Amino acid sequence: MASGGDLALTILGFLNEHPMHGYELKSRLAALTGHLRPVSDGALYPAIARLEAKGLVERHEEAGAAAARRQVLTLTEAGREELLRRLRDPADLDISDQTRFFALLTFLSALPDPADQVKVLSRRLAFLEAPASFFYEDGRPVRARDEPDPYRRGMLLIARASSRAEKEWLRQRIAELNVPQ
């Protein structure tokens, strides 16, 4: 989570679930995407401080398990509103980048209106349905069957299978959300 946008979103999202101390928050972040984008203390604690300065997060002390007191982070009402705003209207990069989209997806249930969830999922589906490739020739996407390099062909085949599975899930979830309650 090198970029501030998805780090802030995940901090707000996890704190929306319940207050937690910095170590617990860091553990939750690492479990979500740490294998892809590790979160260092040098990124996490300044991000928390920025959210705190904006009034989105509050910090208070509680007794720790041992003698030491610990800092507990709590989402403010303004923080919850900001989380919902980010979930309702994600940046284009939050839709197109798979890791950022998965971070967004982690907290999408926090949106109370299914129509708002459908809008986000539909944006992702539209992105995935647009012709694309890792490689282009004469301005056109290279298809796996036309790629002579076995490793590039492998990339294209894996991406196509993953995209196909994701599009199937997105269509199914959108259909479920569109069923009248």
C-alpha cells in the first residue's frame, strides 16, 4: 500500500469495524495486502497522524495487557462520512488497480445502499470488459494465441482467466443486489 489513497481507505475501513491500537491495525493491513505491498511504520503512523489532523480519527489511551498503556484509534463521525464518500465515489485508480480495488471491496459492505454498491461494482465490470492487454501491436491488444513468447502468453492466459472469474462474480453480485428487497 505504497500510495496514500488506499492506505487511508484501509485505515478508515478497519477502524469503522471497531477501535484498535496501532499494532492491531498494522497486523490487519499486513494480512490484507502486506504480501504485495508491505506497510512500514514510516508510512502507517504518518498516515494515521494526517487522518487525525483532519479530524477523521481520534486517539486515546487505554491500559495495556501489561503495565504499559497503549494508544487506541477510533473513527470519528467525520471519518465514517469520509469512508462512505470514498466507497461511494472511488477514484479511477481504485477501480482499475486490482490491489486497490480489493481494498475497496473489503469495505464495500459498509455502504448501506445496495444501489451505491452496484455503481461501484458496475464501474469495475465496465473497466474489465474494455479490451486491454499487457502488450500492444499497432495500437491493438495482443491476444494470447498471437503471442509467440511463452511467458508473455502465460501472463495473458492467467490474466484472462482471472478477469473472466472476476467478471462472472461481479455480474452475479450485481444481479443479487438488484433484486427487490
